[in-house]
Amino acid sequence: MSILDSKIPEGPLADKWTKHKNEIDLVNPANKRNIDVIVIGTGLAGGSAAATLAELGYNVKTFCYQDSPRRAHSIAAQGGINAAKNYQGDGDSNYRLFYDTVKGGDYRSREANVYRLAEVSGNIIDQCVAQGVPFAREYGGLLDNRSFGGVLVSRTFYAKGQTGQQLLLGAYSAMNRQINRGKIQSYNRHEMMDLVLVDGKARGIIARDMVTGEIQRHSAHAVVLASGGYGNVFFLSTNAMGSNVMAAWRAHRRGAYFANPCYTQIHPTCIPVSGDHQSKLTLMSESLRNDGRIWVPKKKEDVIAIREGKKKPTDLSEDERDYYLERRYPAFGNLVPRDVASRAAKERCDAGYGVNKTGEAVYLDFASAIERYGKEKAFTSGHKNPTEAEITKLGKEVIEAKYGNLFQMYQKIVDQNPYETPMMIYPAVHYTMGGLWVDYNLQTTIPGCYAAGEANFSDHGANRLGASALMQGLADGYFVLPYTIGDYLSKDIRTGKISTDSPEFEAAEKDVTDRINRLMNASGKHSVDHYHKLLGKIMWNKCGMARNAKDLEDALEEIKALREDFWANVKVTGKSGDKNAELEKAGRVADFLELGELFAKDALHRNESCGGHFREEYQTEEGEALRDDENFKYVAAWEYTGNPRDAKLHKEELKFNNIELKTRSYK
Amino acid sequence: MKLTLKIWRQDNAKTKGKMIDYPIDGIEGDMSFLEMLDVLNEELVAKGEEPVEFDHDCREGICGSCSLQINGEPHGPDRLITTCQLHMRSFKDGDTITIEPFRAKAFPVVKDLIVDRGSFDRIQQAGGYVSVNTSGNTVDANAIPVNKQNADDSFAAATCIGCGACVAACKNASAMLFTSAKVSQYALLPQGQIEATERVQAMVRQMDEEGFGNCSNTGACEIECPKGISLENIARMNREYMSATSKG
């Protein structure tokens, strides 16, 4: 267990990061020119890390499976990014952001990491504005903020519903500057197939050129995995179609511990599933909960009438509606954290109050907000006695200015106008808090292999608060990793170029080609998607929003059987030496079939409920999550031993010196 | 519904391609266009044939991966959406749908419906950034107020997803709308002023080198743009360019 040294610096919480930066070794500029770093993934974490590392003088190679670094899935993040700027003067501070994040994560994250995150959050906003990121502004020309779930201040910076896009394009522009200087070589449409270790250190990767099918060797002094999360293990999720766990899982198989795989975020506001051919789910930003009120009918007969099309939601009067979040959680209301909101929606739908055909949808209603904003707008524009129609018109304009693109997106998918009728929403898999275990320096248990952004486990504990993924991705990439990695690389200044002719590269390449050949030569009974969908069903039904020991035990067996069937009978058309989307999917699903089993094992071993991990056996009388701090106040880091179910558990005990552990309450 | 798909098939950049007919049945209005292609591909795989390759990723209209010239229009018949947001309810039972890749000299076909849009990346690399180090030690974000209208217009230009529909819509395969959107984003902000002269010249130079055509002001790009990027950006870029070149 000694290997799990989190390397948290000594000293008071607020001084740790500064002290650490002062004490770690640096690499001088001349030596940086002789050091190569590989970055996998070009989202917020990878893109920003690559740009900063190149700017510092390292030779960087980036890899992404998309045709351009700009398309990484960070681009789809909608609502915003948190920063403790206290521009609104509502009492925000680094400590409050730290506190909210630790509490929001249900006391399962590392204090020192989260404090550092809060500490650099303000720099992120400064940096992005300097890069020309067009955040939303007020009429006075200063930056605007909004509020997100689980907090009582307005600290979220945003760019309409396209905050992720604007931040990612900022990181992409910083990358472009370095590509133009020749300091980054960007390998697009390339996928990392394996990690190469030489003398126990990460020294490169095997990649596949997805256009030509060529298998390539790339060496480096360090490898940074910023390859995102693994939500697609559920098949249906809000992730992009290509999002996958391959890079992280290959590293895990080579010795990197995988932490808390069962911590998955089910996001409460997504567009419900419409049919069997659905390929992905679409998120409606949490920012909508600033203004939308969530409800289901109070009476079953209204539910039935609505499902049969005999009644419309707008036919129901106020006292016929159950605003269940406001009822159960008066203090936070519709802005409770995501895990709480998701479970509450499931509870109502399981009780038979779901409002669509499948009974798996609740309403998100903007009528009150339209009225409120309309009145305010009429008043401020000198219109003292507006008619109802005028109020509605003005209110809709305000809502459109705030959420226009989200409303349009909803209308295009569902074919209903959310300005006129409430949106229907249901929880969906969105983000994975679990990931590769890293120490304070973001290094995995493999020396020289780092993990940043969603790919690591570090900052969100068992539940992530809204608008903190963008914050973490950019904090890791711009401000943490480029410095901590220097401490490691300072020992490598005399190493020289790493050869790709070594037996280690040879062997890793052979493993990759053997694996591809196995996939191409299976019996060919079922398509890759067939297996992916079956895996998704097992995951959603047995490892989803609520879990119990019996289901998880079943899931372990079912996933194992499915994996064996997959390797024997999957059908991959085409050739391996060509652009081949089926082969790309097959490789990813193969890894999901292993990860899924570890996921179930982790969920089964954690005999408590915390954050996004809800075990039916462990709940309060009111149906809230029941933590067991005595026995489970640790990070579960799993070591690969040849079979996911035989993974060996290593525990990192979490110490809370600055925050008192409490039952999380949003009442 | 029952449809006939006419799809461009091409093995790789070196081979010639051709249109092939695929009948398809059981398509529902709630399916997205790409889910309809998923159904076709599932059938092709079942028959042991190679599925149709097309670019796609987020499937919510923001990554800019998906493309497709559908019945002659980039991203199909609807306005202000990408192909992945197009739903089959926009088509009728019995329709024949033609599906081709985006056509432009600067977008060579990679395979089937996939094209190489690396030229767009290279235009951005030529100058689509503010040269500020990522140290975080810049001035406070609120130290420089920005007029709200300018900030909003800058944002509107910055919502370009780089899909290439503007180029595919243009009879000259011009990339003026794409390039001008980036130039405008920075031109409208104080942070972008310092390098404005060099930026517009470098980006236009690269655009020309990539083999994109000239702009003849037909406005097709604006109509087909899934994000509604305005032609005003082209006018703004022309002004920036004139002023930059007259400065020498």
C-alpha cells in the first residue's frame, strides 16, 4: 500500500500550493528543448496542458481521435465555469469554493487538491479573458455571473449556453500559437492504443493512424493522459459518440491504478430517451435550473390524462402541481446538487408520476421565470402598467437572451416549443468522477505517466458540482501539471532522446497488432454496437442511479459473459489497414467491457451511499444517501492483476483537517 | 417511412468514388439523420458489407464534426442546425435522399462522406489567437471593461463550429465566412487589437494558399451556416484587411 503516497505538501491548507511550487525542481529553458512530452486528448485539460508545456519550451506531441483538436468533447459543456472572484460581492472566497466543492462531492475528495483548485480558479478567468474568450458581460462592461446547483453564491462565469466551446476554443487558440511556432506537433485522427513502459517509466505510446491504419511508435520523456471520462460504458450518455476509456484503461493495464470507478454522475436535466434507435442523450444545462422549476402532477389521474394526451401540462393549476424539489429541499430548491436532483426525479417517476409515454420524464417549467423577468423588464423600461401579453413577450425575450441556444436545441430534438410548454427532462449519464488515481502532482502510479481533467479521479469526490469540470480541466492543464511535471522531468535532463527501437516498444506494438487481429478475426456473429448496447443495459439497470448488492453481483457475471462472447463472436467489417469506424468502435467497446466489471466490483465493495453512488441498502428513512465515514472514508484505487474482478484494492485514507464531516443537507 | 438513399462511396483519397443506391425501411420521424445512417450501417454490417463512413461525434450540434451535403444542401434542408440535429420528420415517406461529402478543393475526400478539413486548422494556426502566455499572471479579468454590444457580437462570431458548411455552400468554395468569424471575434475585443494588423493578413494569406475560392457576395454561406454566423463578419474582415494592408 506504500505506493499510494498522495504527496500532499506539509503546512497550512492555504499555503500548500505556493510552498510546493517554491520547493519543486525546475528544468532550465535550454534543457526543456531536449525533452519531449506526449499529450493524449485535446480537450480543456489536454489542450491547455499542451499549450503551456510548449510555451515553457518542451517539445509536445498531441493526439486526438477527432479530425481537429477543436472538436474534443469539452466543447459541448454548456453552463459555465466556477471561480471564486467574488465579483458579485456575495461573500464568495477561495475557502467557500473549496468548502462547497468538498461538501458537494460528499466528502470523498482530497482537501489539498480541492483547495488548490479554488485557489487558481480566479487565474483561469483572468487568463481566458486575456486570450479573447468572449464571456457574458453586463451593460457596464464587466463580467456577468450566474448561480449553479449546490451553492448559495453566484460564481459561475458563462458564455450563453456555449461556455465549454468558448473555453476550448481559447485553449485551441493557445495550442495553435504553439503549433505555428513548431513547438506542438498535432496528430489528429490518431488514437492511442497502448502505453509503453521502459524500466518502469512511461516512455511513449503506440498509436494508430485512423486514416491509413498505420501502427506508429512515439517516444517521450513523459506521457499526459487527458483523454476524458468513461460515461459511454453506459452506451447512452451525454458524451460524444467517440468518447472512450482506451487510453486510461491501457495505462491501467500497464500499472496505473484506477480510482473510484463507480462514482458516476447522472445529470438530472437531459432530454428523455425517445426510442430504441437512440444513439446518445442530450443535456439541457444545469443553468436552466436557475430559472426553471421542476414538477410533476400531484394526482395520478392527471398523470394518466397527460400521458394519453387528454390534458396538457399548462392545463394544471399551481396547486395541482408538485414542485417536489422545492417541497423536499426548501433551502436549495431547484438548485440542489445533481445527484440529489436526479434521485428525486427517479423517486417520483418510480412512484408513477412520470409525464411522458415511458413514464420517465418530469417537467422543467419556465412560465414563472418568463412572468418574473417580463415584469422586471417592463418596469425597468418605464412601462408601469403592462398587459399580461406584454409581460409574456418581454419575459420570453429575456429567457431567449439567456438560454436561446438551449431552447432551440430542445425544440429541434423534441419538436415542442419550450417557451409555450414545459420541457420534459430525465436524468442521464453525464460525467465520471472516478478515473486514474493521481497524487498531488497529477502523476499516476506509473512514473512519468500523468492524468489530467476528467481522466483523473482527483477533485470531485463522489459527486461533481455544476461548472466545476471546466474549472478543473483548465486548472490542471494551464496551472498545475506544467509545473509539477517539471519536478519529474528535472531528473531526465541527461537522458537524451528515447529510442523507439527498444524491445519494450517492439513488444507493445506486437500486443496492439495481435489485439487488432483478434478483433478482425472473431466469428463475426454480432456487430460491435450489439455488444455495446447490451453492456449499456446491464450498466444502466444494475449499476445506475440506484444500486444493490444482488444486482451488482449479477452485473459482474453478466458483463464477464458478454465480454467472452464479444471476443469470440464480434463482427468487424472492412480492413485493419484502412479508415475503419467499426474497428475503432470495437477497440473501445472491448475496454468498456473490462472497465464495466471493475465498475460493478467497486460499487459492490462500497457498502455506503455517497454522492452519485447510491446503494439502496444504505439510505436514511427519508431516502437520502447514508454515508459510512468510519469504514469508507477512503479512495478505492484498484490495481490491475490480469482480470478486472481480481483487481487488488489499495486505500488512500482521506484526511479532513479543515472541514468537519457532516451529513450533507440541502434542506 | 421508406426511403431511397443515394450515397457517395469512395474508398480513399486516391480512388474514384460513385453514388450508390440504398433502400431503407422502418425509419421514424423522431430519429436523427445520423441515427438513420446508423440503421443503414447496422444493416450493411449484418450483410457483411462495409458501412458508410461519416464524421460525427457530439451529436448535439456543437463539435462541428458532422458535415454531409444532403439533397445539395450542407446539413440538409432545415436552417440553423447541423446534420446531427436534423430529424427524419423533415422528410416524407418515399423520398429519395442524396448524401454527398462537402465538396471543395481544399477539403479532399478521406473516405466516403468524410473530408479533410485540416485547411481550417492551418488558417487558425496562422494567426487565430492572442499571443498571451498561459501563466495566469495577466491583469484582473474585470480590469478592462468591454462594451456589451461588442462582447455579444464577438461571442456571436466565436460560436462558429468550423464545420465547413460555408465552404460547401459557396459556388466558389470560399472560406471567407469562417476566416472572418475568427478575425471578427478578436477585432471586437480590446485584447485582440494589438495584433490585429498581422492577424488578418496572416489568416487571409493562409486561406488563399489552401486553395479556397474568392467571395462573390452571394450570401449562400450565411444561409447555410448552422450557427447563423453573419455576413457582417466578412465586411468587417474586409475593412480590417484594407486598413492592415494600407498600413503596410
